[in-house]
Amino acid sequence: MNKRTLSRILVLAAVLPSLTFAQAPVAPAADTVKLEAFTVTGSNLRAGESTGGVNLRVLSTAEVEQAGTGSLYSFLKKIPEVGAGSLGENRVNTSSPGTASVSLRGLGANSTLVLLNGRRVTPAPFAQGGTAAALGTTQFVDLNMIP
């Protein structure tokens, strides 16, 4: 880089920041709308895939006790929304023996949000996918860890 180019760059670097102060301040809008409190939740769905509301079912302690099942996994097997093939119970020969997972609406166990008392349940520390393709890449909530 020669001296002429360097001097031009230095002059521009000194002059350009001062131009930002020469701008007129933006007046605030007169009809500002004040929003109420809202909650943002995340999802693994890409934007635009679903536009309508999603059905939500809250299961109470009374429902679980009335069902008379021995575990949460057994209880979820009886719910129509869960559907066939969307519950997984790993016993042996998998990366996570003794775990149980749930997959709602075909999204997969790692994309199913499990809430307990309104709070997110974190994935089990050793829960990993049981298929050879997903070995070690899929984390899920272990239903056997929920009392």
C-alpha cells in the first residue's frame, strides 16, 4: 500500500464517523402500542410448517392415579394422542438400556417437549438414540426418571 492510498484511508476514517452525528434524530412515533407480557417458546419445527393452533392436553395426578398403571410409560401407552410406535422402551442392546421415551406427532423423542409442573424436564444424562444411525446423537427425556 503506498502513502497516497494510506492517507486517503486515514482521511475517510477521520471524516466518516462525524457524518453520523450530522443526522437528524428520529422522532418517536406518536401512536406507540404498549404490549402486555407474553411468553416465547421454542420449537424444532421450521417456520411456516404449521400455521394453526396446536392441541394441548394436560394430564393431572388424578388421571394418572385413576389409570392404575405402574409407570408413566405404561400410562402414556393408553393415551390416544401418543399413538402406536411413538413410545420407546430400551431394555438391552442399546446405548441407553432401561430408559423409556415418548415421541408425539411423529417429531421424535428429542423433539418432544416434556413439562413437569409447567417446567421443562431436562434430557437424561445418558439417554442416547438406540438406532445405529442415531447412536449417540439423540437425547431424550427418560420417562422412568419422572416420579
